[in-house]
Amino acid sequence: QVQLDESGGGLVQAGGSLRLSCAASGRTFSSYAMGWFRQAPGKEREFVAAISRSGDATFYVDSVKGRFTISRDNAKNTVYLQMNSLKPEDTAVYYCAADRITTAQAMRAGRAPDAWGQGTLVTVSS
């Protein structure tokens, strides 16, 4: 089972930017579809973005399209989430996720990945 370690969260003002990173253990990173999910206080966890194993396909929830960009570096076993034009409603714990079987498109459709990181808190102040 892959181990995931997120970093890059913090406090930022509305309109600002953050880049989240997720480092994965093991030598089979390129065989995993990767995703980012988030959970705001009092709300259910929701899909944010996903990327295919090769990185040639990406998927986003409508609320972050044009503001967030997911990318991966298979040589570094790392997936990123660049977040621009942040809004207070983006405040949440952000989780990195991985799955060897499901696709990135399936993650967007609601398929829960098998492996999860511990989460990193993003707080956007107004």
C-alpha cells in the first residue's frame, strides 16, 4: 500500500495562492491515479481534482476550474495542487489520495480511492 504525505497547507488571504504537495512512497507511483479531496468544517469530504497515471488527463470539480491545477512528477513520486485566486469557501482540510485500479475520471464520478494521506489544513481569510 502506498504511503502519502501532504504538505504546503497554511493561512492565506483571499485572492492568494498556495501549492500543496503530496509525496508518495514506493517505486510504483506511476501506476496510481492520484486525486485531491477536501473536507470543510461540518461538511462531507468532496472531490477536488484528479490526474491520470501518465498525467495526460486531469479532472476538476466545477468550483475550482480555472483556479486550481493538478500535476504530477512521476520521477519524484509527487503530485501537486496549485491553488490560485483562493476564496474563503476553499477553507478545508485537503487530502491526497491514490488508487491503482480506479481511474482519475472515476474519482471525479465518486469512486473513493484506496489510499489516503493525513491531510493538510488550508485556511483562506476574507
